[in-house]
Amino acid sequence: MGGDPSAYRERFFSASDGVSLYFREYGTRDDGPLPAILCLPGLARNSKDFDGLARHLAARGHSVVVPDYRGRGRSGRCKNWRDYAPARIVEDIRHLLDIAGLHRVVVIGTSLGGAIAMALGAMSPSRLAGVVLNDIGPDVAHDSGGESGAILRYIGQDHPVPDWDSAIAWLQELMPDLSFTTTQEWREFAEATFVPGEDGMLHLDWDPAIALPFARGAASGYDLWALFGSLTPFPLLVVRGGVSRILTEPVFRRMTGVHPTCRSMTLPGVGHAPALTEPTCLEAIDALLTVISGHQE
């Protein structure tokens, strides 16, 4: 790693069904007092989304692991769309914890990643040291005509574009309420979303079939409030985009009310989902990690 604590190593492992899964490791593993961090992306997102945050945390001495879920980024695609079901992804993440030697972690989860963090709280509580939920809560409206339906529609089909300017323009139209303010930030987001194809076009960096389990109800039937309740023993930070339609203000208030030590913050004017590299987000995450590090000493 060349002595740079913010650099990363690329690793692969095989899931229980043989799918090749990719993850990044940032920082060093010295078993010191600072907790390791597991960053979990959103539904169609990948490890590139967390590069800025991971470098920030690694430079402060944390070991950081960030996966690409099956069907996303550099991880393998599945032949059967049913193998993209949430339960399978949770199984992959629990396997990753063993492969990476992460015995106790702080999980930072965006959207679907936050739901996985809640599942880990119920299934593997001994592995958790704390949690950051980024713009996700136990109530998400799964209506076909609403925000979640719109997300599944754009995830469920490829959108080839000829160049990076076109990719940026499409993303700006699709998600105008993100916190990015510079051309460079939008370019990096585009590069985390698209990948060059053999046809000379840029293609979305996920298998559109990942939307099918969610569109066909495979994500329903879970008591997410019970899963959220499993986080009660752990230090928790909930981040909300001020104009998010995924984590609504009433759900956000209820979450902060039922968790006894919940920290919370809202980014005014930001939609789904905050990048977590906003200065106020970095400060809040650093503060939570300081508290957790003190508890571990």
C-alpha cells in the first residue's frame, strides 16, 4: 500500500453460491483502539461512492472495508434475479466480515446499506460497535408511483450514453438535489455510476436485474422497526437529506425519539442521499467514532 494510509487494496472472495465478490480495504490493520469501519452502499451503488469518506477515515487511523454487492461494480453478476434478494446480500456481508477478519465494526450504511446494518444488529449483534444510517429508516413507501418506484424504474434498465458530459447531464436531471456543487464532484459521481462498454458507450455499472427482487416484493415482509430496535444498545447517528422523500421527516423524528442515544443531523436542501463527505457529515461521523473509540478503550 506504499505507506499511504488512505490508499486501498482490492480483494475478491467467493460467495456461498460461487459468485465472485469484490471489496476494497483502506488503512492498516493494527488492532489498535480505533474501530474498524464497514461502509455499505445503496441499492445500485458500489464501493466508489465511499472513496472520499474511506480516505478521510483511513487517514485518521481507521481500517475501512467497502464492498461491491453482487451484480454491482466489479462483483459478479447472477444468472437468476432471485439471487439478488436482500437476504442473499446480508449473507454475503456476514461472509465478508469473516473473510476480512472484522470482529467488531462500525457500519456506515447508505439507503439499502443502512437496512443491512439494521439486519446485522438483529442477526450479528456481537459484530457491531456502532452504526451510521444515511437517509434510510424503517418506513419506506414502496409505491410504484412514488420515489421508490421511480428509483426501481431507472435501476431496472440500462441507460447507455456516449460520453461523460452526457452521463453527468443525465445524473443531474435525475438527481438534482444531491449536494455536489462542482463539476469535479459530478464527474466523480458519474465515474462511480457508469463504466465504459465494449461498444464504445458508457453503461450503468450494475445489472438491471437487481431491481427485480424489490419490484416483485422480495424486500417486503420484514419488520424494519424491529430491526431498527436491535440497534438500541449501540451508538447511532442518523443522517437525513432535508428534502429526501425516502427518509421522511416524521419517520426521522420517530427514529430519534425511540433510540435512547441517537445522534441526528439534517442537510438542508439535499435529497437522497447525502454523500457523507459534506463537512458537517464528516464532523458528525468523526464525533461518533470518538465516542465509540472511548467506549472500546
